[in-house]
Amino acid sequence: MAPRSVLITGANRGIGLGLLKQFLKVKDIQIIIATCRDPTKAEELNALKNDARLHILPLNIDDDESISALYNSVSQLVGEDGLTVLLNNAGVLLPYDVEGEKSRSTMLRQLETNAVSTALMIQEFLPLLKKASEKSAIDGFSIDRSAIVNISSTSASVHMIDGSFNGPIVAYRMSKSALNSFAKSCSIELAKYHILITSFCPGWVKTDMGGANAQLEIEDATSTLVGNILKLDKAHHGAFLDRTLKVIPN
């Protein structure tokens, strides 16, 4: 078994591109949609277009009209079966420290993209996710029925702010905590539709965002993550998890 369709935001580089490559290995997935701001400039992403299941679409996640245009395009692609998995990966990290220079715009930019815009994406795509759940023959919660998966970060865990790793990620941490809060609310309010909702930390990965000193290669991190995303069921609904399915305290 596998989800019929998967939509990945921010799929032109880093973890998003790594996730896309792993999902393309799952032959039972029928439709895979990858988004980025400007597909014409996404060379590595376009190199994967030899797989007929892949559809590359533009998305500026901070623009409501762009989100709506994407919804219309995806609706045509998935048809009456709806969208099975919405994987929210697009995000931004701008350095910000407690004792650094004050910048309202830097803080708000991260809150907007990582929390507000992602929340609006979820709301926009709810009709297609509900449709997938209604059409499915699967009972209960399953990644193969209907699901929202958010890429978050262990740094979002208030419980784990202990000084062991601070760095200039204060605003990023705030934004991902806000996203986790929205996801938890979704898990409660959307449970009646049997839409599975989880948030994941992929680990500290060697990307533009993670930096060269990170612990994990993109392929290793995303291979483990996708393998476990495909295992999601009722036991994981509403949870905040690492890539191995270990629960992270919020």
C-alpha cells in the first residue's frame, strides 16, 4: 500500500528535494506534486521530470493568490479522488539571537512563512484532503487514506530548550513552535474526518539551512523519514516525532 498522491512544498532543494527523490522510489504512488517559487530555475528538480508521475508547479507560500492557484492546479490533477498527503516542507531560517540586533521584520518573516503561510496552506487544501478520506476504503487513520505532514524541528520543543544548543535560531524556534501548535489543533478538530496529522523533525541535516557541520546527509535523513512516513497510522495522529518515530515533547 501507498498513498495515491503526495504534494511536497519547497521541493527544489535540501530536505524537500531529498523527500521528493525518496517518494519517487515508491512505485505505488500515482501522482507526485513538487512545488517551488520558480520551476524554471529549479535545475535539479527539473532533471527528475523523466518520471511521468511528477508534476512541478509554482508556489509562493507567502502569497494567498499563489496558494489558491496551486489548489486549482492540484484539484485538476487529483480529480475526484482528492489529495492523499500534503507535506509542508517549505520554510525559512534567518539568524536571530536574544542579545542580537532587534528586527521586527526578521521575526515576522519567519513567523509568516513557517507558521502562518503553512497554516493557510493546510486550510486551503482541506477540501481535497477531506475528499481523499471520504473516497478511501481504509478505516481509521492512515497515511494511505488522508494526511497532513509538517516538517518541523526539535528546536520548536519548549521542553527541550535547555541551553545545550542555542545559536541564532530564536525566531525560527518561535515559528516552528507556532506551527506545532496549529498542527495539534488540527489533529483535534479534523479527527472526525480521519485526516492523519503529524509533525516531524528530520534531524540536523547538511543543507543550506542546516549548514556543513550538521550530522546527517540529506539522502540518509530523508530515506529514514520517508520510510517512517509511510508507516503512519492512528498511533501517530497528533504527534510530534523525530525521523525514527520517537516522540518529541512539545
